[in-house]
Amino acid sequence: MSGAWIGVRAGFDALATQLVRRARTLAAAHLQTRVLAARGDETRWRRPDLIWPLFTKG
């Protein structure tokens, strides 16, 4: 019975790792967007990595 719990724990750890990675990606894009906005740089509206940070190539 403990084997099932190990599988659940491993699944949760993988999910938590993925969520942390996505949160960091979103935070970095948000920060970059704010920096560009403070500079008055309108190119932030044409940068796919800032508009869709979770949908990157590769």
C-alpha cells in the first residue's frame, strides 16, 4: 500500500516543479514588461516572449 503513496508523492513533486518553473517564467516576463514600460519602449507589445511567455518555441 505504501507503493501507491510513493507514486502519488512523485507525481506531486513533478507537478510542483513544473508549476514553479512556469511561475518563474511568468514573473520574469512580467518584470521585463514593466522595465520596458518604464522606459516607454512600445516594442513590448510585439515581443512574443512577453505576450505569451508560456508558449515558446523549442
